[in-house]
Amino acid sequence: MPDASWMADAACAGQDPNLWHPHRGETIGEAAAKVVCAGCPVSRECLAYALARREPLGVWGGLSVSEREQLTGRRYRITSGHRLPGR
């Protein structure tokens, strides 16, 4: 499991987690999350954490699901409650 100690220093700590999980394709919620991420001192750690976990939901490290998919060349999906890489 990737190290999550950076989370205490995240700009999003203590904020409504729903902001970072807009419905897929919802650009307004996504944009609001990215504004917070832009000023976050641990956004790189956040992104690395999401990539290591193959996080299929939400904005992490300032990137949406589709942006992370482009970065890694991998699509993510949820199957039977488990997070699995998909192609």
C-alpha cells in the first residue's frame, strides 16, 4: 500500500470529499477541485498515490480520471467492487 502520510498536509484536508469526486464529465465540480489542487503543497504525492493505487475515481493531484488515463495509457474501471486496471 502506498504511503499516505502526506494527506495531513493536503490542501483538501478537512474539506468536503464530494468536491473531488464529481460525476464523470462534470467540468464545474472538477474545475473547483483543481483550483484547490493547484495550490496544494503535496499535489505530486497525491498524484503518485492515485497512480500507484490505480484510483478509478475523482480528482487526485490535480488530474481527473481521464487525464490520469492519458498519463498512464491505461483505463480504469470498477468491477465487482474492486479496483482493477482495464484496457
